[in-house]
Amino acid sequence: MSKESPKKIVVISFRKDGRIHEFYTGNFVLNKGDKVIVEAKEGIELGTVCSKPRLRDASMPDRPIRKVFRLATAEDIEKKKKNERIEAEAMRFCKEQIEKRKMPMNLIAVELSFDIRRLTFFYISTMRVDFRELVKELVQKFNTHVEMKQIGARDLAGKLGGIGHCGRQLCCSLFLSNFDPISIRMAKDQDLSLNPDKISGICGRLMCCLAYEYDTYAERKKTHEEIMGQNSQDLFYITTPIYYVNAEPHIGHAYTTIVADVIARFYRLSGFDTFFLTGTDEHGNKVVEAAEKSGETVKAYVDRISKIFKETWPKINIKNDYFVRTTDKNHQDTVREILSKVYAKGDVYFSEYEGKYCIGCERFYTDTELVQGKCPIHLTEPKIISEENYFFRMSNYQEWLIDYIATHPDFIRPERYRNEVIAFLRGPLEDLCISRPKKRLSWGIPLPFDDNYVTYVWFDALINYISALGYPDGDLFKKFWPVAQHIIAKDILKPHGIFWPCMLKAAGIEPYQHLNVHGYWNVNMGKMSKSLGNIVKPMDLATKYGLDAFRYFLLRDMVFGLDSDFTEESLVKRFNADLANDLGNLVSRSMNMVVKYFDGKLQPSSQFKEEDISLQDASYKVIEEYKDMMKKFTFHKALIVVWVLIGKTNKYIDTMKPWALATQDQERLNTVLNAITEVIKIVSVLLWPFMPHTAEKIQHQLGLGIVGVKLPLNSLEKWGKVKKVRPISKAPPLFPRVNPVKEPKRTHLDVKKVTEQGFKGSKKSDSIFDRVKPEMEEKMREEPGLVSLEDFQRLDIRVGTIKEAETISGSKKLLKLVVDIGERRTIVAGMAAYYQTNELINKQVIVIANLVPVTLMKVESRGMILAVEDEKGVYLLIPDQESKPGSKIS
Ligand code: MSP
């Protein structure tokens, strides 16, 4: 008898929602992506293979597994598509009926069996529902057997597949065995609260992710990661807004585009297949006006400015995969196709409208959105426009969008912008005007259903994100749209957070995955504008300070999501402190030592001591933190942790004193330098997305055979995995110091900068990054009036007793005091108008003892006495009880 061949299983997905099951392969040789017909509970089903076949693991729980019948034919695939269309229609129709009849139930999913003999409607309800009438209606409409299936939380979890409402892997996947309370281990592994009273689903809807037993979770997570790794998680699609061609690129455009470049490089470095899109938005009034002003034809004008954008990006090392223009034929065709689709669906209507229109934003504003009657972005009064136009029935999708955002907490991030959109959706959502009569504006895309009108701006521009991928059939669209992420600034939150998801839904396209929203770069606290003459041009700064320093500054200084004030002074400070001092010194002193002591050739080493291992542990921790922060778009934090590592390595050098080892212990010296160069390699890889030139320069100096994207993040998993192929070499400094720049005006944000300087000067630490926690820094940035506890603790405040007081000749205001603060201090105080000298003797006062000394009327004052001023005069602050002179105030 022949031996039975070992049983192989594959994972098969059935719906776009990601529901998966395991099946035996039978005798079929299957590959990922194959469409197959499998045995279903009743009859057969068509699914897609989404994992490599693997042997059934003997340790897997023993549960019945069905098998693959055969490979699907073209006819099967066509039939499945048709079934999906029926399902979508059944969903829409049933929801409509439920609403009409005000039935207390929530429809979750509809499934049509492959043989179309059964249409199952899954719903949730907390009460008994009488759906006899509804079923009758459904049977009549769809002419098949109808089943209403009430499902509980657990089933709903199953319906949602591997990714739950909360966006977590497996949070509410299949195979929930029971609803035991969550273990602490599980909560920890899913980053949930560890307080038993607070453990609840992150999605806030179900006890979904809490229902697992830990082992089930761990087992399913493994399988899931395998599948996700091969399907969606190794793909990344990022877009910038497409910029209006009515102005040339400035620092704001550069920031968004550099962010997109940094995140795209990060994902490339993580081994993802990445697509990065940017481009220009070329229709509308604004562009026509700008062309008229410059005396060119509109076409010549848009070609010229678009070219400037296109050519600027490579100059600042932006590597986009495609540059889209709304005047491209392919784009225009896609816009018309989507319009036809939405029109055919009944979501576009013709009507008269009068409203307040901002040309700058190219949209109507409601009264509540205007600030003192003006556009909040352009601070100009909108024009009253009244005309007949086409409207998109956005209001149809309001409920859906509210629900979608509620169940996808990361859809719009950071949270402040998600909240803004939610708040907006609380009011009624007006329909969107999508056209202009051709007689008033011809520079747009003619509507497919009315040649007298054009569409432009939002119904035109937003569609670039899919037209560039070749919607609907292009391979790029199929591949990248499911993982789409947009980056925008807060100015265009509403079109991206509201119009765009509704447009996609109306066109039957899945929503994007994340909208990442950042704040505004201001110059001296105000908007950048041509009229103020304060436009900061990216190329000017990149040429002056070097491209990498410019990229670093933008990403390090702005907290993604918050506004930031741009000053050249702070750019120079960061340049000198972070790049020239911390990073530049680390690299140059280390390379110099390797060249000086070993002629650039280190020997492999394995004799690590505790201090070396602790540095190694610190770098692994930093790699993990960095990855996490990059994925969350908290770039400044990612850079802060890299600088923590740089600081630690500089400290390690100071403690190990390689220069002393050079005369005592060559072997130990070799080990220490190995550890240092290993960390520098790690730092270079982590910095590559931000500063590609610098990172590659360091990698060349380290003598590594591979550099840049070829040195991926996973090559760092093992200490010393990437071997040196050439001797380490000395090189000129990466960032020679530049002269400080003084800005004429100081702004409130400088509070923070002064604070940082203060830290820099502190003896306790080499770098601010060791002392300012990222969250604290973010808080300080958010509320510029705040000071950190460290700030406060740096003040030396003491109780003092005034021992002597005398007037200063030539001054009506000042008194010279001698104060006992544990030591005798001379302090000059502006008290002469309020106190007689003899009144002051033996008075107790509060003194700031560590102010920088100043000389007033030729007397050196070393400290300051605290006083309060109101309309009646100035009074000294005194302790409530007599205290010992010199007592500290904390
Ligand atoms: N054309 C529209 C976008 C259509 S996208 C489908 C548009 N163009 S724009 O030229 O005005 O670009 C706006 C975007 O430029 C902002 O969302 C942001 O990405 C960037 N920035 C412009 N000025 C900025 C600052 N001062 N600060 C930060 N980024 C800003 O709106």
C-alpha cells in the first residue's frame, strides 16, 4: 500500500473584508493568488489562495478542515463578480427597507451562496425583530431563498476577518473560543490598559480582542502575519496633495513632500514595495487668474509652473515614483468615468445655489465656518455666487462616514484632526457643488453628462490619487489602492476627510487607509504670503546649509500635526548642536581612532563586556522605538530616540577612554571600537530616510560594501551582520559648524528654544535628548507658555534676610542690598520708591540666587528679590513664617 502523502493546508480568503479559512490542498499544486473552488458548509464557494501551502502542524488544534475541490474557471470568476454585485444591491436595498420600516436592527453583511440558491442577511439586534414583511419583500426582489441570521459579537468578529474595527491584527478574528476575561499577558501584548477595570475593546464596540485566550491569539497571529506579510503589509502607497500651480514651491510644499519622501524611504528600507505620488493641480479660477497676471496662455503657464515643481523635488532628493498632472488625458478620462458612475447612481443633481465662495480655496463656505465673515485660511471675504450647477449628494453618505470613522480610529490622524472631522459631521452635511458653467470658467474638465459645464478642483483633484494608479483596471491600482495613505496639511482637511471618502463610497471604491494631517509652517508667527514678502524658498536654504541639514531640521523641528514657526536662527542652532556636535563629532572622533590605532582595519570581536552589551541592548531598543514612531508619523520622536543613541555612544566613548586603552589593552580597544562602529552603522541606517546623502557618506566611511536602501532595517537585527569590505576611512567633517544667525524678532516659540539652550549648557547632560522626554517636548510645543519641571528645578530660589540697605547715588529707583541667603550677596533692587532703607533691614525675602550677574549703576548684582506689583505699588514677597536664611524653595 502506498504511503499517504502528508496533508498540506493553505489559507484562503473569501471576501474583501479579509475573512480567511484554512483548507486542505488535496492534490492541487497551489500558489498565492490562485482562485479556487472549495467545499463550503452548504455547496461550494470561490476563494483566493493567500498563503503558501504548508504542512499541517501536528500541534494545531484538531478541528475539521474542508478541502479545495478544483481551480476556478474564468466562468466561475465572472459568476462570483456577478454575485458580489447582487450582494451589494441586496445590502443597499435591505438597509433602505430597514430604515423605511424603522426596524430595530443593524445590517452587517450579506452573502449570496455561490450557486445563488441562498441569500443570507446577517444582522445584530438587541431585541426581537419581526421581519416577516421584510423577508417577503426581499424574496420578491431577489427571487431566491432568504435567510435572516442574527449574529452576536463573536460572529460579527468573524465577519470582520483578520483586521478588526480597531485596525489591529486579529483583534476580532475567527476562532474565538469563548469570552473568558482577558489575561494581563494578552492585554500587554496588545498594548491595552493593564488595569482590570479599564480593559475594554479599543474599538469601543465589542469585547472582540479581549476574547482570546493568549495561546489562540499567538497561534493565529503567526498565521496571519504570514498572510499579511505576503499580501498587503509589504505594500505601501503614499501621496502628497497635488499643488496648485498658481505659485512656485515654498517651504510648506517642501515639508509635505519631504515627509512623504522620508516615509516612503522608511518603508523601502523595511522591505516594502512602495509607491510615492505627487503632482500638480492645474484647473480652476486661481490658475486662470495667475496665468493672466503673468501674460501667458493658461496652457503655457501651467506647463511652466508644473515643470518647476517637478524639477524642484529631485533637487531636494525627493524620489517620487510618479508625477501626476490634472491636465493629463488619463486623469481627465478617469474623472469623467467616476462622474458618469456617480451620476448614473443618482448621486448627482442639478440645482440653483447661492453661497459664499472663496476663490483661494475654490469652495463655498457655510456661515459657521467663516471667521468674522472671512475665510479662515485666506482671511479674505468670500464672494456671493448664485448660479445653476451640479451637486454631489454628499449628504447620502454622512451616516456611513460617521460610522466608518467611529469604527476606524486611525482613519484620520493625529486624533485632533479626527475630532475636527467628527465635530463637523455632527451638523448636517451639505451637498457639494461640483461644476461651473463653461461660460464662466472653461479651464476644467467637461462633465460627461452636460457639455455646458466643467468640473474642477475637488471632484477633479482628489481623483488624482486613483487616476495615477490606472483606476479601475490598472495593476498599480489593484496593488496599491488598498494600502493608500495621504499626507496633507490642516488647510485641506475637509475635502480629504469628508468629500473624498464620500466620493469614493459613491463610486464603489474602498476608502483610503489613513489620512495623515500636519500643521502649518508659519514665519514669525504669521502666515507665509507673497504680499508679506516672507515666502521661504526651499532651494535657498538647501543651498545655504546643505540639503540633509534642511531635511533634518524640517522633520525634527515640527511636531507632526502641530504648527511650527520657521526661523533660520533655529535651523542654525539645530545644525550646530545636533548635526555638527552630536552626530558629526561621534562619527569623526570614532573613525579617526579606528584609522589611528588600527589603520582602519578592525578585527571581529566577541569578547563583549557588560558595558558593550548594554550599548547593544540600547541600540536594539532604539531600533524598535524608531520603527514604531515612524509608522505613527511621529518623526520628531523617531529622531529624538536616534539622538538618545548618539548621546549614549558619545558617553560610552568618554567612559571607555579608547585613547587610554591604546597604550594598555589592544584587544579591548578593538572590541570597544567594534561596538562604536556598529552603533554608527545602526545610526546611519536609521537616518537614511531623513538624510540619505549623510547616511551613505557614513556607510562609505565605515567601509561597508552596501549602502543606502540596500542596507535595510532587518540587516540590523544581528549585531555585526553586515561585514566591512574595505578599511574604515577618515573623512572631512560631515557638518562643519556655521555661524549663529540672530533673528531680529523673538516669538513665543522661542521660549522653547531658550529652554533647549539652557539644557545644552547644563553640566549634567551632553544632550537635551537625555533630559527632555519627547512627550514633554510635545506638550511644551503645544502650549508654548509651559515650562518643564526641569526648567523650574534649575532655578535656585531661597529665603534670604536683608542685612544692609543703602541708596545708590545717581539713581532714584535702585537700592543696594546685602542679603544673607546662606552666604552674603549683594543684590540691586528697584525698591527705592516704595521702601525706606531702614524699613528693609532684617526683612525676610525670596531670592532667585542663580541668575547671571548684572552690573547696574556700577554695582554688581548677584540675584533677584521677588516682588509683586499692582496699582498701589510694589511689595516684597515674604515667607509666611520666619525661615532659616538660605532655605530652598521647591
Ligand atoms: N490643490 C490643492 C490640493 C489638492 S489635493 C487633491 C491645494 N494645493 S496647495 O498648493 O494649496 O497645497 C496645499 C498643501 O501644501 C497643504 O495641504 C500642505 O501640504 C502644503 N502647504 C502649503 N503651505 C503650507 C505651510 N505653510 N505649512 C505646511 N504645509 C503647507 O490645496
